Amino acid sequence: MKTIGSFMGQEHRHCDDAFVATEQLAQTGDWRAAQQHFDAFQADMLQHFMREESILFPAFERAMGNRMGPTKMMLHEHEQIRVLMMQLANALLVQDEEDWMGHAETLLIVLQQHNIKEEQVLYPMAEQVLQDDAGCVLDDMVALG
């Protein structure tokens, strides 16, 4: 049976793999291919954020009765990730390997820490708090595309 945690964790791994492929291409100087992979990675990350921000987080917050819980920190981290992706996009545009590598290293660290918090804390907590509604929330996230 698919759960919120298994579905979203699978998305994390997909995005991580896509970013690693992008990073490897940038390291070899294949900027064109790196750009294509980065565009796909970024689209997947933004889709993942949309699932969380428009469906999971609001449902979790309603069930918890407040917006000051773990979702607030996750939203803050989403903004950090968006800024880093914008910086990476700019580095790709001008083919600045040093700038790319610096931002890529930071993004990898932020993503690893973020994913651990979501997979080990937020998703299990959401499944517990949402209880019977967790399946409907998952269905809505899957239906988003």
C-alpha cells in the first residue's frame, strides 16, 4: 500500500538522482546537457513543492489546528531551495563552473537535511494526524500530475 511517506520519499530520490546527473554533466563542461537536466530537475522539484504546499501542508495544518508546526520550517526551507535553484540557473546560463559548484554543494546539503526531516518526521506525523484522510490527501497529490 502506497503511503504519503513512500510516495513523497520516492519523489525525493527521483529529484536527488536528477540533480546528481545535472551536477556530473556540469563538471564535465557539457553545459547544454546540464541545462536540460537542470530544467527537468527544477520542474520536478517545483511539482513536488506544489504537492506539499497546496495539498499536504494545508491538510496537515487543518488537522493540527495551527500553522506554526513543522510545515512552517519546511516552507522556509522550500524558499531557500528555490533561491539556490535560481542561483544555479544563473550559473548555468553564464557557464560559471565555480559558481555552479558552490551553489550545487550547498543545495545538496540543504536537500539532504530537508528530505530527512520530511521523511523521518513530517510525513509520518502527517499520516498519523490525518489518519483516515491520509489516503485522500495522497490521492489528491498523485492526481496533481
